[in-house]
Amino acid sequence: MGSIFGGGPSTILKYVRQKSLRLIYANVKERILFDAVNGIDTITQVQKGAFSSRINNLAHGVHYSSSWTSEIVFGFEICRNKLGPDFEKYAFIDIGCGRGKVAIKWKQMLRKRRLEQNVYGMDYYDYLIEQAKYNYRKVIGKDGAFFCADATEFDYSILGGHVIVYLYHPFDETILRPVLAKLQNQSVIAIYNNPVHEDVLLSAGYKLVAEKRGFHPQAQTVVLERNPKNPQ
Ligand SMILES: C[S@@+](CC[C@H](N)C(=O)[O-])C[C@H]1O[C@@H](n2cnc3c(N)ncnc32)[C@H](O)[C@@H]1O
């Protein structure tokens, strides 16, 4: 039997195997290494069945899984280059921060470059917020600013007028739209990993700044910006 791979079923199997090997390698490089070096656990996923059923909007959220390290680094470098000397004016928040990996990695990159920014994390599951606080304190050596809140209810004005938001596909459009509406008076750069609802940001006036379209949904990140003085 011929195929687009130019061979029979054995060729297809070979490609399938190669893809899973690539994924195994990516998980070691992008997840296991970060935890091993820092002595914490951000890898362990939490499926939605294990979340407290009292959480409002649980039906609209995704389970917990950590970002790949190189996607966080990509977002950081794009923001730094794009914002230049204004970079430190911006606060950073991971919306749906889970076990805190993104805030920890972001803070590590700031420290390495002797840069200052206020770094926040927010998640609607209190267990994950406790994990984020524990992990951040262990790696960074001081308390992090983590909030247990629903993304639609969080007071984003505490972040100031300039905000970098990180989203690793945390929820569906029902939540994303009101979150963007709450951010409409701030200058926002959005780093969106696995950007399933990128169209929602584009239709809210965000402009694409950079994109990384890797081999796997986890390896895909877009950076978009929206300036309230020039929204369209
Ligand atoms: C795919 S995980 C991303 C974790 C983390 N940002 C990272 O990249 O490592 C999505 C997270 O979003 C959280 N989440 C989903 N819906 C939310 C909502 N409405 N408000 C706050 N957090 C939410 C989940 O609890 C989960 O921890």
C-alpha cells in the first residue's frame, strides 16, 4: 500500500515511532530537566477530575500541565527585544499558573540579566497555588505573588498600566473574552502557548508580534500586543 510517506505501513510505523521519540526527548529537555535542576515538581499533571468540584468555570478550563521551558524563553526574549528599555515598566502574570513553573523561570531569567519586574501567578485551584508558592520559595528563596482566583474575577488593575500576560491555553473562549475585556485599558503583550483561540485575541484588536509554530501544540507560541491608545 502506498502512502504520502512514500512507503508501506512499516514506513508509517517508523514515522510514528520517530515522532514519539521526539516527544520523549522534548519532555526530558523541556520538562524533566527543569524540575531536576531546581529540585521541584512541576511536571506532574492534574486532571480535571481531581480538581475541586466547587470551582466555578471548571467546565471551561483545561487540566494542569506545565509549559515547555523553551516556549517561556521564547516569550521572554521576544518581549525584551520588542519593549527594549520599557521592558521593566511591565508587570508579568501567568494566568492559570498551575504549579508555578512559568513564574519561576521568568524570575530566573530576570535575575540572570539583572532586570526587575513584578511577577505574578494566578490559578483558580487552591491546591495548585499552594504548590506554586512552595516551588517558588524553594527555587527563588523568597515568597512569590500567587493568587487563588478565577481569571474572570481577578482585579488586573493591581498590575499597573503595562502588563505581559502568559497563557498556556488555560481555558475556552467563554473565559478568554471577559478576561481580555478586563484588560482593555492596559497596554498588554500576550504570550500565548498552544494558541487554540488566537482568533479571539485578533478580533479583540491584538496584533501579532511573533510566532513559533513547532512540531507539537506545546511547541507553538504566539506573541501579540494591544495598545489601548491604538486598539485597532
Ligand atoms: C495548561 S495549565 C498551564 C499551567 C501553567 N501556566 C504553565 O504553563 O506551566 C492551565 C491552568 O489554567 C488553570 N485555569 C483554568 N481555568 C482557569 C480560570 N478560569 N481561572 C484561573 N485559572 C484557570 C488550570 O487550573 C491550570 O492550572
